[in-house]
Amino acid sequence: MNTLRFGSLAVAGLFSLALSAGPAEAASQLLGDSGWRVHFGSGLNIRFDGVTNDRAEVKIEKIAQFTDPFDRGVGPTLEVTFEQVSFDAVPFISVEAESVLNQTGSNWAGFNFSLTEATNGAGTNVKFDETKTFGDDDPFKIDPFTTFDFNSELTNLEVGGGSLANGDVWLPGSGNGAGELVIFAAPVSSGTKRAFFFKEQPIIPLPAAAWTGLVSLVGLGVVSYGKRVRRLISE
């Protein structure tokens, strides 16, 4: 694990991305001799940090700029495609640090990371490694968020319990001892090479009116159920 990651240079790079004129063209980058290539588009930039000596992991850093507004409570998404290009590809991809700029016009209540298969290669499916991400001596730093939750398949990670104001920069995994977001990439040794999507999406709080409506609907359902039970008892 690197001890010097991102910091002021990353923030400077992020704002350089934000101030650049016009949308960025789609980019493709070979991640050294890791056996993986990464594809990404507007709002994203990726830096290759190297492959570990034991060829267990390829390490990268990311910059993500979210500028599109929320649409009826649904956040914009940014997506990276990882493509296996050799049969001796390393098994783990580690996002060592990321700079995320909130320019959506809304304060965020959380953030979602997800993995989706693009091919059905042999072997175990792509998933987050919960132990390597949060279970070691340097757990993945998610400040200002305080909670995290994986789904049962380990293909979705949601962080929450905090807030990121519009215009602020979030630095997950940045700094000394800040951990890494680790993906088990499940490379194959024959047949159709692996490819998968890594998607990120901010989350905003459910508006009070929506909560009120939801509670009302639940209440109506309970009342309706109670009436049906009473009718059955009286028959």
C-alpha cells in the first residue's frame, strides 16, 4: 500500500478537469503489464500506480466530476469499464484513492459503488473484497460518511451516515493509512476474457414530502389490511 497518495495534486487535477473547455473524449488506458485495460469517458480520469511485486493487484487512482443534476431524486452516474486483455491478468484491482467533485447542485447523503458483469467468463463473478477493503489494519476511508453496507453478492457498496455539500470535494481512500477499495476482478485463464463495469452514483436524502407520502401509503395499507381481517372474522 502506498503511503503518499493524491492530496493537493489530486484536488488541483480535479479542478483542472472541471475547468477544461468542452466534454472530454472517451479514453482507453492499458494498466501496465497487469493484463487489464480501462475505458472511461467525460468526467473521469484514471492514473495507473503500478502492479504489486507478487502480481496480486494492480493499483489505480481516480478523479470523478459529477456535474449533471439529480433527476426526480435519482443521481447521475459515471462508469468505468475494465477489460481483461491477457490470460495472466492480476486477480485484484485496487482503487487506492479518489477525488470526487460534487457539482450536481444538491447536497449528497451517501454514495453508491456497483459492479456489473459485461461478459460471462468462467469462474467466480466479479465482486468487492470486503475484507481487503474494510477488514484490515487500514480500512478504506470514507469520511465524511460513517456507514457502509454491501449487498449479499458483494457487487454493491453503499456509504452513508454523512453529508457532502454541493461544490465540495470528497477524497475516499486519500491520505496515509486510508485504505483501498478492492475489487476481485475474477480474470479467466481461457475462453472469453473478463470485462465488467464499475459504476458510481451519489445519493440525496428522500424529501420530507416523500417520507410523508410513504408513511401515509403504509398507514393506508395497514388500515386496509385491518378491515379485511375484521371482515373475515365477522363472516
